[in-house]
Amino acid sequence: MKPASRIQAMLEILESTQRARVPLNKCVGDYMRPRRYIGSKDRSNVAERIYAITRTHARLGWWLEHTKTEDTPRNRVIAWLALGEGADEKRITDLFDGSQYAPEPLHEAELEFINKLADQPLEHPDMSDAIRAECPPEHEASLRALFGDDFAQEMRAMLEPATLDLRVNTFLMDRENAMRSLEKDGVKTTEATLCPWALRCENKAFLSHTKAFKKGWIEIQDEGSQLIAWLCGAAPGMQVLDYCAGAGGKTLALAAAMERKGRIVAMDTDEKRLENGRKRYKKAGLADIIEVRPLSDERHKKWLKRQKEKFDIVLTDVPCSGSGTWRRNPDTRWQNYGPSLEELTLMQADILDKAARNVKAGGYLVYATCSLFQEENEAQIEKFLKEHTEFTVEPITAEQGLGTPFMRLTPHRHGTDGFFTAILQKNAPTAEV
């Protein structure tokens, strides 16, 4: 692709995000998939610039308002070229030359806009710290209350692209040997500092070509997500229920910790996503102890009702706002593609209430989200404990550096996505005297 054609592709993708209520990664994928003629370098260039524009949404918006310019995908691309890439009028004019597969030529108002942006920084001194940190206005108060004096640092850490973390399948391979295998295939990693299963890639990696990936020795998984499974304390011989298993990332981590001894039941309302996990379980050598039971099937709902107090561990990695993954999904700061926060909190409370029945006396109910919001985290646990006095908090120790009594991870403090985890133990019935 010529440089102007890359700009045209960016415009078409950004325009499609306005028309369809679809996540950005899907819009990019849907655009690229039928256009096989677009080379890998061009795909990477277009995608990276699209994400850069999305990560600067509030700051570009400030400039559009400041210069009294209409907020359109075309003007956002022009603003990004001038402010984010330092392109001058001649360069931008060359990119908007009206040739085949290029954007239409710039008109007079757009040239005036470019002149207003000339030699200006992306971050203007008059911008508020919330604008500079790309904080959505509707969440500013709650995030300031959560982070206090660290608000700006915490929010800015979520503007950086996410790291590429790997979980070593310790059932098949130890971490040191996995690192060696990956290095032989050109993938350099370092041992992550928080989770004993985790590796962090030092650069871009094409993992699908590595022996470690083909053999099921590694899985792509953020270190924070791995820590949720690690904190569950799964051990050989246990009975474990992964109530919101999804595609099975944490199911696999739990099964590896159990050394393929015991039983894990993977459940979810999304049957297709749940079924997709089967290939991963087999590849990892852990399928023997994993039962897949979609909650969309009435038979499995009835089965679950009969499993009262049967499980040592019940993990509820509940549907949530996903605010902890803003660095990975920057468009979700500004666009909600699913249920509202109010709807989510009701759903989470219902899941907790139902899952609690399946925990045996002395067992653990683990509640987890990839959310920053207290309404989905501490407030949910407080409400649950008032209604379920048979459960008490099993504190996470401060020495672990993950937060206490609950795990609270953020990109700024831990280099992971934002996660919350609470471990609740079900007390044994008091013996009657």
C-alpha cells in the first residue's frame, strides 16, 4: 500500500466504528479479512495508528473543540497526523491527494485546521489532568476516589499498550525450560515477578510458530489473570467449579495446578465459547479432568442444583465492565458494547448468590473481575457478606504486594491489567451442644 492508501484504510475503519456498535478489534479484523492483498506491514501500520488515535480520543477531542472543528473521523485522522506524528501541511496534503485508493483532497477549512495545529503539542497546558489521562467524565469521580493522589499516574499507565504475557503449562513443562525452548525459536522472555507460572515477552513474538505453543507448553494470558487462578489454591485431588469459564484460560491454569488429578467443571452461558475450550484442554494434556457443561442447557442447570456443597473451590470470574483492560481495549473507555454498569452489578450479585450454594464447608468461593470500579468489586463483596454470614474473607497478605485483604492490580503498580479478586471461605456449621 502507498502511504495515502494506509490513511484511506484508517478512515474507512474509523467510519465503520461510528456506524456499527462493534468493538474496535472486530472492526479492524472485519476490514482486513477480505482484503488479502494488504500486506502484513501495512496491516500492522494501519492497526497501530488506529489504536493510537483511539488512545488519544479525549486529547484529540479537546483540540477539535478548542479550534471549533467538527468532530469527524477524517478530522481526527488529520489531528493525529499533525499532533501525534508531527506531520506538516505539505505532508498531510500529500497524503490527502485524491488519487486512486487515497483520501479526497483537503478543502480550505481543513487547511486552516492544520495551520491552527502547526507546531502544537498533543497535550496543551490548558487541558485538565483528566483529559490528559483520557479519563471518561462519567467515571472521573469514582476513579479519583479510588486512586487518590495517584489518579494521574494510574490513568496514564493505562494509555500504554499491554505487555504480552504467557502462562507456562507446569503440568507439561517448567518455566525455565519453557524459556529455553522459546528462545531457540527466537522469542525472548523474562520471568514475571508476581506469578510463578508467568513469562513476559521482551518484544513482538510470533508464538504460533514456536514449539512451545504447538506442544501446549504455553498459553497467552495476562499475568494478572494468571494470579486469579493461582490465588484459588487448587491442588491435586480437589473438586473445582469454574462457574464463568468462558474459553477456558483459568480452567487450564487450575487443571495444571491440580496436576491432572481431581475434577474441574467448566460452565458458562456462552456454549460456543465454552466448547472452543475443548481443543485447548486436549492440547495441554489436561482434558481428562475437565467436564464441560454449558449453562444454556437446561440439563446442566438441573445438574448444578444437585451439586450443593460439593466443591472445594468455586471460581466466579464474573461478567464485568472490563475497565481494567482499557490499555488493551482503548475504545471501551468511550463506548459500552454490552450491559450497563447497573445491569452488570445485578448479574454479578446473582452469580455470587447461586455459586455460593456449591461451596462445601471449609471450601472457597473466589470472586474476580477485570474491573476498576468499586461498585463491581468491594461493594459486591460487602453486600454478599451481609446476606451470607456463613462466609468470611480469607485475606490476601500484604507481603504478596497484590493488595489486602483483596487483590487489586493495576498497570501502574503491577504491570498487569486491572484485576480484583476476593477469596471467601465457607465456615463449617457450628456443632450443637
